[in-house]
Amino acid sequence: MSTTYADTAPAFAGTQAAACRHCGEPCPPGALFCCTGCTAAFEIIDGLGLDLYYQRRQLDPTQRPPRPQQQQRYDLQSHIRTRPDGASELLLTVDGVQCGACVWLIEQMLGREPGIVVARVNMTTCRLRLVWQPEAGSAERLVDLVERLGYRLVPFGAERQATETDRTERALVRALAVAGFAAGNVMLLSIGIWAGLTEGMGPATRSLLHWVSALLALPAIAYAGQPFFRSAWHALSHRRTNMDVPISVGVLLVTSLSLVETINGSTHTYFDSAVTLLFFLLIGRVLDQRARGRARETVSRFLALRGGDVAVIAEDGTLLRRQQREVAPGDNVLVGMGERIGVDGVVAHGETLLDTSLVTGEIAPEPAKPGGRVFAGMVNLGPAITITTRATGSATLLAEMARLIEAAEDRRGRHVALADRVARWYTPVVHTAALLTCLAWIATGLPVGEALLIASAVLIITCPCALALAVPAAQVIATGELLRQGILLKSGTALERLAEIDMVVFDKTGTLTEPDLSLVGAPPPDDLRIAASLAAASRHPLTRALVASTGGAMPADGVIEHQGEGLSRMAADGETRLGSAAFIGADAAADTLAGLWLRRPGHTPVHFAFAETARPDAPVVIALLRAMGLSIRLLSGDREGPVHRIAAQLGIDDWQSGCLPKVKLASIEALAQAGHKVLMVGDGLNDAPCLAAAHASMSPASAADLSQTTADLVFQGRALSPVLRAIAVARSTRAVMRQNIALAVVYNILAMPVAASGLVTPWLAAAAMSGSSLLVMANSLRLRGQRAG
Amino acid sequence: MNVILWLIIASLSVAGGGLAVFLWSLRAGQYEDLKGASERILYDE
């Protein structure tokens, strides 16, 4: 980065050491700060005596520097909750928290404001909880205080959903704690009982220990077993069976049998087996819930940070920031240059070019005129336009997509998880074996009571502890491994499905190509440098692309952003302007309406054009996918020219252009009917139905909201290699799952005859069960730290 | 015999106390921000 920077900005070459005292980015020679925002932030921090922040902080160079930027305004009022004591409460997602010092700074600064009751940042979830009394002022003021330091705050909308997952996770951890407590203590008592068998313990002592075990185990099982009992009951009431059915039957049977034995004062009880089984299984459940909860939370945080508000024009002409869902049909909405359109509607005023790639997959900008229809997700590349929101309902594109997705999901049917497939034959086999054992012993003349006891031993020894752990143990470790590599796994069975695929279908725009446009041609370096110094003050897609093409630039002083038009900067020799053709007063032809124009005093206007480029590692990834035995197809909504160009560049000979969403969907379904298991990788709104219909699906984190919600996996970053890695991890996970199941089944096959011949004692059952569970977990741990390939 | 009874009661109350403390800390939200907790200790005033 620094070399390109030096190339394009010779004036600052050799001054790399001069870093801004606030954000740490390079700044002009002799200056302490890179921009006015940073100067102001430093003054605030210094004025409050919080300089310790600068000594303590550790800036992560891969993350966004804490440079204050012009922020998008969010509507906060609808998220504020008033508490009974009159205080207001607001939850916000904080972007830019990098280390403990950031947390300290935000909390200290807010804590010094009068009227703040609670200001606490959760570093794990990057959330700020604010509670304040009316004298602290408005929520906007408090948010602004933090944003001036260089953070971004977005109201956290998904309170209800988040508390729901929190509650399930907490209930599981509570169950785990209770089961662990009971398992440890019952096992301790059991060791005493087993030792007593050879050391000559009296029946009264043994009975006492059995009763104490029962008192511990019964309430613990009743409490900690609930997640399994509920799930088993749910499956049975729908005439299905899952792994929780044999677990529940086993646990309940073992417990009631042991209770009867305790009452009768006999030698053997199995309370320890029952409780340990629940304890092991709950470990798997908690880890599973945690891993997937974290993945989902990260996705929702992305979406929250990206989804802006909509600027609604009120009747008196003022602009109101509203949330997307609160915009009523008929409202007029202003969309500035570089802004993403938030509603479906019709253009009321203004002419512009729209980047429709996320909606149609077509890269060439489409002109928009008054009366033309526009859809949420398009980006305005030209001057500001006003849009009249259309009646929300079945007519919108989004609703149409949602209908297609629903239909596609119906047709795909429910994928039956590996564990449930095993459970389907496991349950009847084990239960029949137990029944046959019982009948066989009765036939040999054993009393019915004793025959029942032996039959129960069969059920206990085959209790599917290792089997039930086989899949989740591997899955949890694989999920964590993927998460570390920036791949978010959202669906429980996605890894199993991903391992089965034999074909990959790619979308082009935003999937094989970079999500952001890049500068084409080689404009004069001087113009580029000046344009970049203006552009750095803005966060619109085109200005960002311009800055990125220079390898980074620092914003010039005194840049004024004209909402939806461009940027300007006054200097001694006149005004420099960067923006749309109309804004700088260029007489532009229709084909140069898109892109940015720069006018410097005394120079002719310069046009910067932007185009898409393939992701840097795309050719390698495509070749490696082929080497894995997968066939590749490219389905794009774009015109033939660009699709052919990218296909040729990446060596894909099976491609199709100009696909409407319905055509894409039909193509995926035809492949499925021909027996292919397809992985769909796409980002556009038009890909969403395909993502739902395909055997497995992936989306980049830059994808349309609906696509990210639909896809099984979401990957971050510029590279395409996560597709490769996810498939590799899925395949090795499937191998480990199969080994685990084989281990568990072999163990059961070996143990069943021993149990059926009536030789199993409680200590043998407990040892065998723990041993097989530990074996399965150890085998799953092999997935850890494994790289692609 | 009596000794065993007392020992069981004593050990179970110790373990039960531990369980109660854990459930309390879970309810009090002490596990919600493990990453932050490890940093916060350095900034205590």
C-alpha cells in the first residue's frame, strides 16, 4: 500500500513516518494531523484528560482507522425505549472498536456527561448500551459525541431476535451447569459403590449411596434433559424420528429402571450413565448454539452497518431520515449521488444513471428518467433524483423474489441431516434388539423381571451418546475453523450439503468480479492525486473506488460535500470541484454521465470512468475447483459482451448471459433434476431464488440483504478462495463425521452382545460410554487448524 | 456410617454452593463480554 501511495503522491514521499496523532494514517509533512476531523477528535480527548487512550491503544492496521467521517444520519427515536424511571435506553452497534482502549475511551467520555446512567460497551458483540436521564440531552447529541472520535454508531434494530437466541443459549448453559454438577457428584458416589463391591460394603451403606445418587440425578435429569425431551416429543408428534428420540427413551428408561432398583435395594443402578450422557450431549449443544449464534450475529451486524436510512422529503421541503420500513407509499425520497436506493418506486424528478448490478446483474449503468421504475438496491451514480415510493405489497420486486424463494425452498424439500438419517434406522434396530433379548431370555426360562433388566442393559449400553455427538462435535469445530477464516456458516446442515456438491454455478457481477468498481484508463497523475484528496473526504462508492485506485490518500482541508452532487474545495487560485457532470458544469455526452468529473481552476474537466474487474484470485480458484472434480458454470444477468470477457479471462466455457431471475432458477432446477448437486455462489437480488433452490449456497458479504439471508454461507473479503476453503472444510468434516459414526456404531455392535448376554455392570456401562464419547470428540478435534486442500 | 453421611452432606453443599454461584454469575451477565472483561481489568481506576 505504501509503495503505490508514494508513486501517486510524490509530494509526500519519504514522509511515511509522519503519522496522524489521532488516526495513525499518513499525514502531510510537518502536520500533526491528517485532517480537521482528527484534530477535533484529538482536542476533545485531550481536553477531557483522556490522553491515556493514545498510550494504551493498539491500532489494527487491517481495520478502518479511527478517522472521523461524515456520518450517515439514522433515525434513533424509534429505537429508544423509555424506562419506568423516566430514563431512556438505546442499544447501538459500534463500528471501529479495536481494543480495550476504545472501550475505555467511549465509556469514560460518555460517563463524564451529566445525566448518563449507563454507558457500557460490550467488546464481544461491539454493542453500546446507553441509558440516560433527560438532562443528558437528545440521543442524537450523545451519538454525535462518540462519532466525532471516529467511531460509527448504528441503532441496533434486532433486539427481539437477539434476546431470543440469548435466552436459548442461557437456558442451555444453565442445563449444562446442572448436568455437570450432578454428573460429577453422582460419578463420585458411583466410584464408592463400585469400590464397595470388592471391598465388602454393607447393603445399608450401598443403599444410602444409591438414594443420594437418585436424589441428585432425578431433578438434574428432569431439568437438564428438557431440551432433548422437547425435541424428541416434537419429532414424534410429527411422526418423525430424530437423534433425540433414542436419547430421550434411553435416559428415561435408565432413570426409571435405576429408581426401581434403588427402591428394591439391589446392587446396580445406572444414574451415573444417564447424567453423564446428558452432560456430554449438552456440551455439544452449547458449543453448536454458540458457533452458529456468533455467525448469525456477525451477518446481522454487517447488514445493520450497511443499511442506511432513507431521506424522505416532507411536505414543507425539509428532509427527514426514516427507516426503510417506515416509508409509506407515496412518500417522496431523495437519493443523492453514490447513495443506494432504499425503496421501490418511480422517479419523480431528475435524470441520472443507475448501477443496477445488484438487482439485475447487469454492469452497464441504466439511465433513469422521470416515470421510470427503480428498485431498492440500485445505486445512483449520477445527480440526485427524487423517487415516489410505490405501493408496497405484492407488486414490488422484493416480494416477487420472496415468492420465488419460497417456492424454490418448497421444491427442494427438507434435507435430512446425516444424524437424523442414522437415527431413522438406529432407533428401530436398537429397540427391536432389546425386545428380542427380553423374549429370548424368557424363552430360556428366566423370570420376566430379570429378562426385562437385561433388555434394559442393552438399551443402556447402546444409548447413542457417541452417535449423538458424532455430528455436532465435528460440526462445531468446523464452524469455528471457518469463522476464523471469515466464512460464516448459517445453516446447521450446510456443511453436509456442501460436501456433496459436484457442480458450482457462479453469478458474475459482484461474485466473480469485485463488489466495488475500479478506475479504468490512466488519467493524468496530477489530476488523480488532487481528485483523490477531495474524494477521501467522502464515502460514496465512486469516490471510494477513486481513492482505492491511488492506494490511499488523505483528505484535503476544507472539502465541502454537496449532498448528492459532489465535493468542492476553495483554494487561493479558485474552486476545485469533483462530482457529477452537471455539478462541475461539464458538457458531457450520455455515455460519460456515469463516473466522476474533476474541474480544477484553469484546467479542462477530466472524466474518471469506472468498470468491474475480476476478483484477483478468481482464475486460480476456478482452476482448483476443476481439479477437485467440480464442473463450473456461469449464469449472469449481464449482456453477452462483459460475460464473455470475464468467462474467457477465467477459462469458463460453460456460460450463459442475459439470464432473468426465472431463467436462472429454471436452469438450477433443471440441473438438480439431471442429478447434479449444485453449489450456487451469487450476490444479487436476482440470485436469491437460485440460492434457495440450489443444493448449497454461498454469498459474499457485499451481497444484497436478501441474498445474504438466504445463503447457507456468507464469506468476507476480496478473495474468492473462501469458496474453495469452505468446500474443502466441508469435505473433511464429512469424512470425520462418517468416521465418528462408524466408531460409534462399531462400539455398539461390540457392546450389544455383551449386554444381551447379561454381563454388563454399571461401571462397565459408564466406562464404555465415556470412552466412546471421548474418542469421538478427540477424532473431531483433528479438524482443528486444518488448512484448505 | 455417620461419618459418610456427614461427608456426603458437606461435599454436596460445597458443590451446590459452586453451582449456585455459577448460575448467579450467568444470570448477572458475567459471561456476556469475555473479551471486554479481559481488557477492562487494565483500565480500572
